Amino acid sequence: MSEQTGLCIGCLRTIDEIALWGQMSSAEREQVLRQIQQRAGHWNVETSPPAA
């Protein structure tokens, strides 16, 4: 986790998003993935989507 952003350095998810990923619906995961794309643009980094 990045101390600067509070996000995972590899996937740009929060600790809560990582913990809940397996319990999320497809719609919730899609929302997180959209947020990741926004974060990646803001922090100017490339990401790979988290494994389903």
C-alpha cells in the first residue's frame, strides 16, 4: 500500500475494495474498475485489472 495515496501500488484499489472484491456483484466490481481508471489517470500510472 502506498503511504501517499492509501492505494495498493499494484492495482490501485483501497484496502476495503481488496477485502470486499470477492463478495462484490459484477456491477460493484465494474464501478471499482471505473474508479481505478480515474485513479490511474490522476496518478499517471498503468494498471492491470484485478483478477476476478
